[in-house]
Amino acid sequence: MAGFRQCIRKDKRGGYTYRVTVNGVPKQGACKDCTTREQALAFVAQLKAELRNNNQPLKDVPVITIGTLGENYKQYTIARNGDIKHVKSKVKFFNEYFGENTPAVNIKRSDLDTFINYCRTERNYKDATIDRYISALSKMYNNAINDDVLIKNPCSKIGKLALYDQNDFKFWYEEEVKAIKSVAPLWFKDMIECALIMGVRRANIRLFNKSWIDWDRKMVTVPRKYSKSRKAIPIPLGNKLKDIILRNLQDNDTEYVFINRQRRTPRAEKTLEDYLKKFCEQAGVKYYGWNGFRHTAGCRLADNGVAPQEIKEYMGHSSLLVTQKYLNRRDKSMVTAMEILEAYDD
């Protein structure tokens, strides 16, 4: 099916006209009884739906509301990856702020600017968090556009609010990792080592499932439903990682690799963070959070000359822009530069 092309213009009398192409057939005329651009957009959206319905006028066409966009987005997310925990919270927030029954075409760029300011001042959200909310809202509108019930996304021209700050990129040096492992019990050291080898997030280590392991092909594959980028992450199964897994599978009849031996369940995220804080304090190392191990793994790959595209695939990044932060570290290159300059004997 050919895509829709549309053009809406305001005429000299204050009304609006449209020109659209549906399945290669051009059609133009006046947007009847439309005094605002938003009304004209809704008129053309309904017209396109009628044209798709074999030119039969649609009776009692429901107004596309923020609530409708949210419910459709939930269904889209379920069909794609089955995990809607974060989507549900965002949809609820949009319904509370904009109003569940507010027509989607009434949301303008100025409303989004007010929304961003509200998130910053009233909710104290960081720009990175607000970016995720705007991204979710944009996906809600894009889904409606793909279904031909809306033709405009008010989020389309909003750029990224959060600028990457190298100082926010936390990782441990090799000596610091050794210090942490020196005071940690074996089960915790195994989880650290697994995180450093696989380069995955805390949730992936905590919920590391036996079904992810393909012993014959020597691969571990993190399913896309457990991946932040929503794509499966294949990781080669080396000898060191294999030894760690086999050690933790002894007397383990659960589906998980790492468990609390007394409760036979994975340890809670807060429990892992509390243990890490404790061991960092005992080792005299600054606490960076569990994701510090993932960052450390990425930095080790970059420091040893692994190509950016290969780092991207290994770490499961959504794009090379995410991978770039591992390549922008200046500390090691600056130490190398210092050593070069100090080597001169004038």
C-alpha cells in the first residue's frame, strides 16, 4: 500500500484546505468547519480513514485521546517484547498530566515545553529521565500515525535534553576491582566476574537463566525482553565463564544460575547493591553502583583496540552513539601522552 502524503494550508478567509494522496490517487478540498490547524489535522485524519474504508463515510468516529494512545502503546509493547512495566508507569503519568480524555490532536509543542518544565521543577526529574518520557510519548504518536488515525507528532522536533557528561561515566580501574573481590565472598566474586566478562547489566546477571546457555554452540544469549535495547545479545561462552556457571549450577535445581542458596531464589537488586556498597567500603574503593562493572567491561574492550562496531554488538548497545562514551575516555590516552613527554631527556 502506498504511503499517504498530505499538505494542509490556511487560506485567505481563515479556513483550511487539504491536499492528500491515498494509494496514488490525489484528493483535495476544504477542511469543512475547521478554524484551527489541529481541527484540520483531525479532519484529514478522518478523511484518510474513510478513503481506506472504500470511500464509505465513517459514522461516530471515536476521538483519539491520550488514553487511547496509551492503551494502543501497551498492546504494541506487549506484542513486541511482553514487558510493559515501565510503559505502564509512563502511560499513567501522561494520563494524569495531560488528561486521559484529552484529544491527542490538541497537544501542541508549547504544551510539551510546559510538560518538560513541570518534570524539571515539580518532579525534579533529570533531563535523561525526561528524554525517556518524551521518547515514549513520541512512540505513542508514531504508532497512531502508522495506523493512519493521526498525521502529526508534536514530539518530532524536540531534541535530546540530556547532554553526555564524561564525569558521569563511572568505571573501576583494575586495581580497584581486585580490591573489591579481595573482600567479597566467592558467590559475589563470581557475579562480578560474570558481569565483567559478559558486559551486561545487573538485572541480566541477577536473572541469568539456564535457558540462555547453548552448551553445544558455546553461546550465551540474553533474550530481547531482558535487554534495554530490546534486541537479543549473543555472548561467546569462554572457559572462564563456563567454569563460573558450572560452579554455581552445583546443587542448583532452579532455573537461575545465581541464587540465594537458602531461599532458592535470585537475590534482590537492593541486596546486591547493599553488598556492593559494603565491600567497596571495606576495600577503600569509591562506590559506583553495579553498572560500574558493565562500564568497566566496555572500557577494557575500548582500551584494547576492539572496533566500535564490535563493542556495540557485544554490549548490546542500541547505536554507536551509546558506544562512543567508552571511546571518549581521555584518562588512559593522557597518561600515555605524559609518559611519552617524560621520556625525553633534555
